Amino acid sequence: MKILLFDSYLSIIKKSVNARIFQSLYFTDGKRKIDILKKGDLSCAFFVSCVLKLFNLISSPHTTVKSTVSDLLAHHWQKVKKPKIGAILHWEDKNGHEHLGFYIGNQKAISNSSKKRVPIIHHWTYKNKRKIIAIYWHKGLERNIK
């Protein structure tokens, strides 16, 4: 038997909607405990990178968009012009934060909502309110059974 990477990957992404698992990541400065994700407010990179690491598509989970994108590029993710289901979407800076999520088809994406503090389904361009600055695809996600 062989794992169906694309199908498993897409299933995990879709089943992450409303999951609270990506809300907090704690560090210490030696004196106090700090939730660097601010209870889900800053969780987009952590959500995306945890899913990617689960399938060994990057080296490790990340807490910033910049480090996640660097890891994508280091692991042979390529910029593409049109999204494929499962592609990573990278949105422009808004309110001081760039944003990452997954394209799931039919002009829909899943990414962490800073308002709801969990991954949600939304229009892939936020109904033209947020510009996509890059779309990333990994050839390892090509379907192996049609």
C-alpha cells in the first residue's frame, strides 16, 4: 500500500477548518510564559507550515510568513501563475502582516482568521480586497491516481 499524498494533504487542510490546534505556541524568556501566536491572531504561518511539515514538504513549522516562504523555496516549491488545488497562497501585507493559506478550488481558500482565530474557508482573494503576491506549488503534490 502507498499513501496518497495529495488526497491526504487536502483532507487535513479541509478538516482543519475551525480547529483550535494552531492557536497557541508558548515560549519563555526565562521569567514568563509567552504565547507568541497571541491566541490565534498570528497563526497563519504556523497553520500552513505545520500541515506542510506533516507531509515533509518543508523542514519545520514556522511562526512567520518570511521563514515559511524561505523554507518553501528551499524545498523546491515553485511560484506559479495560476493556483492548483493544494497550492500555497501568499497575500500582500495588510495591517503590518503578510498572510498565508491554502487554495482549495472553486475560488476558495483556507487560512487562519485573525478575527475568529481559527482556519476558515473564504474567497481566495478576499473578494478582491487582498492582493495575492505569490502562489506556490510543489510537484510532489501531483496526483498519482486519477
